[in-house]
Amino acid sequence: MSAPVAHALELRGLSKRYGSFIAVDAVSLRVDRGQFLTLLGPSGSGKTTILMAIAGFVAPSEGAVLLDGADITGLSPERRDFGMVFQGYALFPHMTVAENVAFPLRVRGLSRADRDARVRGALDLVQLAAFAGRRPSQLSGGQQQRVALARALVFDPALLLLDEPLSALDKKLRAELQDELKALHRRVGRTFVNVTHDQEEALSLSDQVAILNHGRLVQMGAPEALYERPRTRFVADFLGKSNFLQGTVREVGATGMALQAGATRLVQAGAAHPAPGRPALLSLRPEKIGLLAGAETAENEVAGTIASWAYLGAGYSLSVRTADLGEIRVALPAWRAPIAPREGLPVRLGWAADAAVPVLEDADAA
Amino acid sequence: MNGGYPAGPLARSIAWATVLYLLLPITIVIPVSVTDQRYLSLPEHGISFRHYANLLGSESWLASIQQSFWIALGSTLIAVTAGTLCAIGCWRIGRRSTELVRALMLLPLIIPAIVYAIGLYRWFGTLDLLDRFLGVTLAHGVTGIPYVVITVSTALAAFDPRLEQAARGMGASLGQTLRWVILPRIAPGIASGAIFAFIHSWDELVLVLFIASRNVFTLPRKIWDGINENLDPSMAAVAVLLIVFTVALLALDGALRARRQ
Ligand SMILES: Nc1ncnc2c1ncn2[C@@H]1O[C@H](COP(=O)(O)OP(=O)(O)OP(=O)(O)O)[C@@H](O)[C@H]1O
Ligand SMILES: [Mg+2]
């Protein structure tokens, strides 16, 4: 696994139609060499279809797949030389772990000695050397997943495609393997394209995340950028939790604007804004809201009562009913919490002018 | 199964009656085959194995057994090759139209053997295949195809298509995928099909009566003639051997299926 040659991948206006149904709609994106890209979206948003088009198993209706600038749209899958981990792993049940991992090498006509050495190396990489003689059916889900990874990596592919590689695992194992996958990516230095509908996985693993909905690319960027600056309601809602505050623009300044929501006045920082009189939508993360004590003030304040609450270990999740902004979800750290939550308790919420971000309604973003 | 309703006395009696009805005619040949008489009958004074000795010492019986065996083997080869390729082809193409192809391949099972035999008789006459080893092997091979198509299609239905994609994604050509991934997975289905195709040829009589006369004289044909011409208990001995052989093949099939689990 020396001499890392990673590939840059580009999709240009990729579309896939099944009859009149559009599974993938003009998706264009670029992954640089050695990057970890995650395709994230709800079920049916076209993630697998895009991955299969990259792998060559699905012929695009329109658009092109480019590898290092060369068009490979018409290349058959067996000639693309990509490593692939399928949803559910697709290990060969009639072969042992070692035979599974050796398969891509056997296909390439490597000698037995070469094969054995590389299989051993790949199994060491995923810490499964002791299981070489077992059949896939004798392994746990996490071990099978690692065999699938070893098999995808053993022939040193320049691009690794992963379709929900961790979805079949329990939460703890998934977290462990996420770390392993990330470390692996760093060690082998290849380009990874991962598919998931688990937003935490997407945030923790990726250099870049592409968010898909109804076959369209809604927004793409680094995890922090997507979380902090979602472009649409869908992105804000899908990536983490968010409150949505609806108001009318009252004043617009160079550094922000003022909104009116019923009797509540909100100030919002930022440069680009809709014109006064227009409706505006803000996304406000629950962890950016504080409880105001006594005479404490904030740039934005709203009073309400606790409608319901839940204890989550690290914190409380409060749902606060307000007159003008509906129910607002607040994340409150449990350690030294300023209040003991109970239903009906009156509270004052406060947040900074730069805590929320203006987002577009999904219909306006299209 | 646990948790099911226990069978009532009526259901039990019917079940056992059915079993007896199916098995008695077969088992009757066993005592007959060890009769001490010189004609087809039950033993009177004691049992004797001389009919078995007779059989194994008889040139013509052994020749028939041998001929039947080679024909069955040859036709199994034809049926397995054609049937497996057809099933895999239909499975890979996966379109509606392949249903029609599959249905066509099952025709030899559906059409009465005697109708088929009349057709073959006419054709084989012009092709000069009548009463020849090759002709019978071909006829049995073609009529054995449905068994293979059915068992291999069943095996393929259980085959995870992602395994094929995985193989191709790792760079395997179609041939390599077939050899290393698909065939090993459906081998038990092919073996089952082969066993059924073999048994089909092994005890086939109607076609043989039409398209063979003197040169090709298979075992069922010989038994048929024997029954019509003399009542030699060797026939019962042959029948017992046939039963033992068939049961052994079916047991082999069962063992192969069990291994697949
Ligand atoms: N062969 C096909 N024929 C018709 N429609 C298809 C086909 N394959 C996929 N689709 C449709 O295309 C859409 C996108 O499917 P895709 O498998 O890419 O979704 P996904 O994002 O991977 O979803 P999931 O998270 O459930 O795996 C779905 O609505 C699906 O029904
Ligand atoms: Mg999918």
C-alpha cells in the first residue's frame, strides 16, 4: 500500500431516469484526490444509484463520470478498478476469509506467493489475521464488514466506494468502526466515496458531505460548514436538530437585520438579507439557546413555559412553548443545570444575534 | 414442528394409507425377487438368491444395464450443459421474455411422452438416428433438460445478485465470475438436476419403444419385453436393483441439499 495514487472524481450533470421517474437529477460534484466524500440523504434520495453509476453498474441517462479528468462513463465496471464495499457486504459465502480477500488478486492473475503476502497485509490492516481460515458465516457483523473492507483495499484501488458499510451494526460497534474507517482512510491515502443516511457518521468521517434529496444535490461542503451554514430548511433539519423561526423583515443594516414575529423582535447578524417586508426563515440550533437567569439579558429573548422535557444523560432536551415562535427545542447541559426541569415551569430563553442562520424554504431553493 | 395442531386419528389413518398405497406395489417385488420358484411368485418353501445370481451371470441383462448406464450418463451431460446455460442466461437477462424461454424449456415435461415419441420417430427416421445409441442419448438428453432448468433456476433465485456485482466490481470477467462465483454457489442445484436427468433417462421406456428396436436395448426395455414374453423372476431382481440404485441417487441428492444449508 505504498506510493499512494488517489484519483479525483467528478460527476457532471449526472441524471438517471427510470421511465418517467427521476432517481438522480443533474448532480454535479467533485472529489479531490485522497478526500473522503459522503453522500448523505434520506431513503430513496438516489445515493445508491449515484454510487452504482460511479461503479459502472448503472448507466446514466445523462451526464458523465470523470476520473482525473478522463470520461469513464462508458467503461464497464470490471475495468474501472475501484474497490467497493456493498450494503450487506456481499462476501462470497463459499470462500474463506482469506479466499474472499484474495479474489481480486486471483482475478488479476497474481502468483500464489504474491497473493498470500498481500492478503496477509490486508488482513493485518483490519486486524483479522487470526480469522483467515473462517467462512463469512462464522464471523460477526463487524468482522464481516472488515473483511469486506480488506477485500476492497487489497488490490490497492485508487478509489474506494462504500454503500452504507456500517448500517447493519449496533451503535457501539458502529462508532468503533467509524474510527477505524477514518484511521484507515488516513493510512491508505485513497479517495473514499461513502454512502449513508446516518448524519453523525457523515459528520465524523468526511472531508466533504454532499446532501441529497429527491435525487438532487441540495448542498455540498465540509461538515462544519454544512452544520453551521445550512442553505435550506431541509439541510438544517436533516443534519442535526434545528428550530425554525418564521418572521417578517423589518429593518436591514450592513451587519444584520431585525425581524418581527408577532410581538417578538429578533435581531439577526449577517450581510445578505431579503428586503424589508419580506418573510424570512431562521434556523436555530437547540444547543445555541441559553436559559436566562434573573436580570440576565441577551440580544434575542423570548419567554415561555416548559411543555415537555427529557433527560438524555449528557443533557436535557426541553421543549419550550412560546407565544410568538411556537415550540422551541433547547439543549441544556445536565451538569450544574441552572434549573430542575418540570412541566409548566416558566423560563426565559436567550440567544446571540449570530446564533441563528437564515435559510431558504426548500421550494425557494430549487 | 412445535406449536402446530396435533394430527387427529382420521388424518393419521389417511396419511398412513397413502404411504402404504405408494409403497406396497414397490415393496412387493422384494419378496418376489427372492422366490424359490421358477416363475414370478411369492416364495413358497424358502428364500433363494439364485435369480440375483442368474441376473448377474446373464450376458444380455448386464449388456442392457451397461447400455442404460452409458445412455443415462451421456444424456445427463447434454441436459446439464444445456439446462444450466439456459437457466443462467434467462437469469442474467432477467426480462419478461425469458419467462417464455423457460416455459418452452419445460415443454418436454408437459407434453405427453407418447406425443413427443411420435414426433421424434418421424424426425429421427429422416436423420437416420433410429435405433442408435446417439439417437436415444439425444432424445433422453433433451427431455431431461426441464429437470435441470428447474433446479438450477431455483438455485439462482436464491443467489444474491450483489455477489455477481461484487465480483465484477473487483475486476472479474464474465468467465471468471461464472467459474468462481456463480457455479460454486449453484453447484448443488446443478447436481440435483443431474441426478433427476439421470434417473429420467435410466427408467425411460416410452421413447425407447418408439425410436429403438434391436441395437439399443435399455434396461426398462428389457424388463418390458421380459414381462411380455416370459415370467422370469430375474425381472423382480432387476426391479429391486433399480429401486436400490434410485434410492441411493435420491439419498445423494438429499445429502447435497443438506450440505447447501
Ligand atoms: N431499477 C430501478 N427501477 C426503478 N426505480 C428505481 C430503480 N432503482 C432505484 N429506483 C428508485 O430510485 C430512487 C433512488 O434509489 P436509491 O437506491 O438510489 O436510493 P437510496 O438513496 O440509496 O436509498 P436507501 O437509503 O433506502 O438505500 C428510489 O425512489 C428507487 O425507488
Ligand atoms: Mg441505498
